Amino acid sequence: LSGDEPPRAISDRWFIQSLWFSRDGRLGYASAGGATILDGADAHRFDADGPIAMLRFDPQSTRALAATRAHAWDIATAKPQRLASAPPGREIAGVDAFQGSLVLWTVPARTAR
């Protein structure tokens, strides 16, 4: 929604699981297979290497942090940057920035059935 304009669809993706607004006006949303950052008329789409566990904006920078099982990413630009990888035997459940460092939440890796 913008002012008095009627609502409009901004995505054809289903099952949006995370929706984030940044302090600078960007909007990010994630579904299991990818994430999109909207910055005015520009959109940066990130097709993940696995399900998106979470998406959030770093309030101290312009980074858009996304977590997949295997990696943490900055997806704020058209060329995503891999920030970290899961330790052996672990999966990444979340990523955040704290006092200039990257914080990873990990869980035991799922076993194949």
C-alpha cells in the first residue's frame, strides 16, 4: 500500500514465510525456494541452494541476511555474497549481525531418510 493507492500484488510466489521491512524503505520476502529484495522499482531475486530458513535486514548496514541450511548470505544486491557456511554435521537455522560480527544459529544436520 502506498498512500491512497489501492493494494497491488508484488509477487506471484506462494507460501511467503518471512516478510521484513528495512529502516531505509526496502522490503524483503522469502519463501522456501528463494527470496526477493524490493528497493523502489528494483528487485533482486535470490534462488537459494536449499530452503530459506530466515531473512532479515541488518539494521547497522545495507545487508539483507538470508540463511539456508548450508550457508549464510548477503542478498542485498544482484550478486549475492556467501558470508559463512555451516560447520560439519550442522545446519544453519538463522543468521544475524551483532557488534560487527556475524552470528549463526545452527542445529544438528538432518539425516536422509
